[in-house]
Amino acid sequence: MNRSKQAQRIPAQIAGDLGANIVSGRLKAGTMLDGEVEASGQRQVSRSAYREAVRILRAKGLVESRTKIGTMVSEIEKWHLLDPDVLRWMCSRDPSPQLLISLFELRIMVEPEAAAFAAQRRSQAQLYAMEDALTEMERETLQTEKGRAADRLFHSILLAASQNAFLATLSSSVSAAVDLSTFFKQRTRRLTRDAVPDHWRVQRAIAAGDPKAARKAMRQLVRSAFEDTTAAAVNGTSVNLSAP
């Protein structure tokens, strides 16, 4: 890695370290971060690198800077919880059961309706793209990064196919949630259930232009993923997902 690329990565690494400590509760709301001079010295990085890291955290709502006071950790209500980095940091250590439940509550509220819209509005190109993503996912499996990337792509295309700009903006957040659920499903054991057939049922319903079937298939996909994830992440204990 050349020096330029390494210099670009340093602020992101610092932000990741601080961000994980904030969302895990190790740095609580109201905690003052070390000053720029002290913090950069402790980490042996330039002041500009540390300043950029703080800017990243501020953009995600994790910290706020006040003139003549300094930079402090924000209350959780100010965090951009749907930011993919924040989601990843929240789950970088053992997540609380409530966090996982909340993530899947978001998915079950958003994705089934997005699938129903997609069944009515998708383009032929989007339909082909979903099919290609699932073929890749089937070939590579979720055990590989290529397979997981195909899974993320499928969900992103589906949201775009809803032709709703607001739903489409959730693409990166839903993809992060999908990725995290896959991680927790297989972190302690190899995946025992093949999720690909669930995805094909969604795709076929969308291809058939059947919003009711697409909604039902996506709801079942999310429910099954939730059961797999909580069984793996919460000490083998299944948790019910309360949703209509």
C-alpha cells in the first residue's frame, strides 16, 4: 500500500476504533474526547488525521463539538443508526438481543412492502439482475464473500425496483443488516439451512407481477433469517419476531 492510500485509511481506522467504543457503551454519552493534540500524540498520528476521524464521527451523529468546550459523545437519539458503519460498529462485538430484534423489525417493516411494490414496478433489467445475483449466490453460497456480496446485491436491486426513492435510500442500511445477520448465523457454526430457495420464491413472485405473493415470500424470508440469526447469536435461544 502506498503512503497516500495508507494516509487515507488512518482517519477511518481511528473513527472505527472510537465509533465501536461509543456504540458499545465504553464511551458513554457526555464523555469528552481527548483534545486533538493529546489524542493525536497518544495514537502517534497527525493532528489532521485525528481531526478527520472526529469529522467522520460527527457526520454520523456520534459526537458533537462545541466551541471552547471540546468534543463529546452524543446521546443515542442523535446517532444515525441506519448508517452502515454505525450498524457494523454496533455489531462488532456481541450485540444485545434487542438490537438484533430491532434490526429485523426494520427489515420486516420495509422489505415485504418493497417486494410488493417491486412486483408491480420492476423493470425487465432489474428482474434479470436479481436473477443473476441469485444464480451467483446459489453457486458461491453464503460461506464465501462472493456469495454474500450477491445476497446484498439482490436486496439492493429489490429496493431499487420498488421505484420509491425513499425506500431506495435504505439500500446500504438493509444490505448492512443482511450482512450482519449472515455473519451471526455462521460465526459459531456452519449454516445448516439454505436461504437461497427463500430468495428465489421472492424473485419468482416479483417476476410474476404478484405483489401479494411477493410480500408474503419476503416476510417469510425475513422471519426465517431472524430465527436462524437469533438461534446462533443469543446462546442458541430462539426469539419470536413480533410482526403482523
